[in-house]
Amino acid sequence: MNDSAHVWNYFRAGGVVQVELLTTADLMNLGQLDQKLWMALEMPTRGLNCDPRTLDLLDTDKDGKIRPPELIEAVQWLAKTLKDPAVILSEGSSLRLDQFKDPTIHSGAQRAISQLGKGSEDSIHFDDFTSAMEKLASETFNGDGVVVAENSMEPSVRGLIEDIVTHFGSATDRSGKPGVNNDILQQFSTELEARATWYRELDLDPLLAPYGKDRTAQAYHAMAAVRAKIEDYFTRCKWISYDPRTVDAANGQLADFVAIADHQLSPESAELAAFPLARADAGFALPLDDQLNPAWQKSMQAFVEAAMGTTLGLRPKLLSESEWLQIKRKLEPFAAWLTREPSGRVAFWSNDKIQEIKHQRLREAIEDLLRREAALGPEFSSLDDVQRALLYRRDLGRILRNFVNFSDFYRHKDGIFQSGTLYIDSRATELCIEVLNPVKHTTMAGLSGAYLAY
């Protein structure tokens, strides 16, 4: 035994001497009790006749097992929370307000009572507290660090919260609704600022969009749509200049055309689009009329109107290679800017949309909502502690009587590990336990030296 000055009381049951838990002093000295005198050193958090919420609170390392240090820690927490933690040694599910030592938790219990319209009462029952928490969770601001669309009366702010939830994920509010917390808002803000900075480059450097943002963008995209095909055309012309014998091969063999002749063709036909943009020959400029491959005429028309008309100021019937190179040079800065586009989940937003968010300070509005949530955090955290105190009030004494000793079991009060009664051949068997994994359990069952029924 330990040399502690505390004097323990004992009882004998099942042929074993066990420690009694009767007083506050017994609880306060639990950490000094030699663990050889504990009846159990480990218990699971599932498969027991006990509220799993209490068991999860006790399982501080979340390994699915409860051990002596975790029970000692729970008792020590109660000693800081209640004036007399020995209240858990008696049956009950309620606490009087004057039993709370911690003033913050005392205030939380008062708030819960008031929420139920029972402000005149001086005690709180676990079932009443659960009802109060359900009502508090449904409040717009509930101290959980998460804001939902309903937290704002402004449609634009509500819409932004919904967009962030859709594209950046969500945190779950106490009410069960998806919302935004500080981490999610920070991810959104980082991507928003990166994209806003990228867009701002167009305003700060006129060389990036020499024809204005919209016209330069139209010209570039029209050029990009046909760039590979135009490059292919001029390369074929150079190939023929290199060796005139290649003219037929460079323009496609007649057999290739015959192969698709019996197909139903249209300007959108992929088979047709695979042929050269126009008939190539040494020194030829690219025709921009009906001599073009029909599958590319629509895209080339857009190129002539948007790219050539914007960059060269003309719409000729031919495009020389030098003019083509001039168009590319003028649009190169814009093309380089596009390669710097930041990736992210706000890519679907236009610059106008992003500027609207920034101008209306919608992100800052969400930050204000989160600050209001944070301000309520301590008050609502105290409610979590009230719930913990009420769960311990109801369950912890019983758990100790099924862990430190087995007094409930030997005094026929139903052990925490017992689960109902089994009737076999007109006999009642009360030593029934819930077996969550029969296969695993049977590997140990043979060591019991007893008959087991599953």
C-alpha cells in the first residue's frame, strides 16, 4: 500500500478485498491509491451500459480506452469545478447553481436555465440542459467560431458565404448547418488577393493590354484558337521551299481525301479539321477567304476580325508570315501575363466580381461576423463545461464503482459492463456483456475456464 496519510476503507466481495469510495477525501486521494488495488486498469469506450458522451470525455487521448490516469484527471477537473466533487458518489442528474465553484461555468449554467424560461430555478438537470443547448445551437450567433449565411442580413454577404462554402469547403455550425470559420476565410482571402493582384497587373502595365483589357483578350484568344494551325501552314510552306518535291505530301495525299469522301462532312468534322489550313506552296501567304479549310473558316474569321483588326488595324485577304510574327509579338506580353495566372478556387470569378467583393468589403463583413462569434466563445465554452460537469455528475461515480472497485456488480446494482438478462432453460443469467467483436473475443474465451453463450 501507499504511505499516504489518507486512510482507506475496504470491503470484501467475490473473495477480493476492494477499496470503498465514500468521501471527498477518497476522491481527492485517488491518485495516491496503489493501482494494484484497482479492480480494473482499462475499459473500452463502447459496449458499456453508459452514455458514450461521458466515456468520450474521459478518453482524453482518444484511443478508445479509458485508464486510471484519465479517471484521476476527471476527478481533479471536478475538484476545480465543483465545491464538493463527492456529489458524484450519490445518484442524480442535476446540480444546484451554488455547487459550482468556477464562476464562468456557474454563469453558463444560469444562461442555460434562462434559455428554458426557468430563470427562477436554482438547479439544472441534465435533460433540461440538453434542451437548452439545442435552443442555443439554433441561435444566429452561438460562439462556435463558425458563421453561416443566416448570420448576415445582407444578401451580398450571405451570397459570398454560400460561395465560399461551395468552393472552399465548410465547417459545421452548432446548428448543424455548413458555414465558414477563420481558417476557411483565410484560404479564401489568400486566393482572392492573389487573383486580384494578378488582375491589377493589367492596369499597372499598359504593355500587357495595349488595346485595352477586353480587346487585347479577345485578340489573344482568337489568335490562340488558330495559332497551331497557322504555324503548321507556314512551316509546310518552308518545307516545300526546302524541297519542291514535297508539295503533294505537304498538302495531303489524294488517298487521304478519298478516305473521307464517303463520310457525312460538316464544318465541324474532325476528319476535315485534320487537313492543312490551306494549300501550301513555297513563298505563299495564307489566304483568308474561301480557300481556307472549311473546318477552320469560322475560327479564322474570328481571328481576322479580333486579332488582325486589333493589332494590325486591317483585314486583308492574305496573311504574310511577317504580319503573323508581328501579331504574335504584340500579344506576347499578354500571353506571358496569362502564364502567371494563379491557380485556385476563385478562378471562376471575373475581375469585376472580385472588385465588387473588395469594394463592398464583403470579406471584411464576414471577418466582423467571426469576431462577434469569437466574443461569445468563452461564454459558450462554459456551456460545454456545464455539460461535462452534468455528465460526470450522473455517470462518473458509477464508472468509478465499476473500475476502482466492483461494488455495483457485487451489490446487485448492475455493473456498467452488464447488458440485460439472458433467460436459458428457465434460468436467468445476469452476467451478460455486449461483445462488439465475437471473433476477437473467442480467442480469449478459452482461457476463462467457463462456458460462454454468445
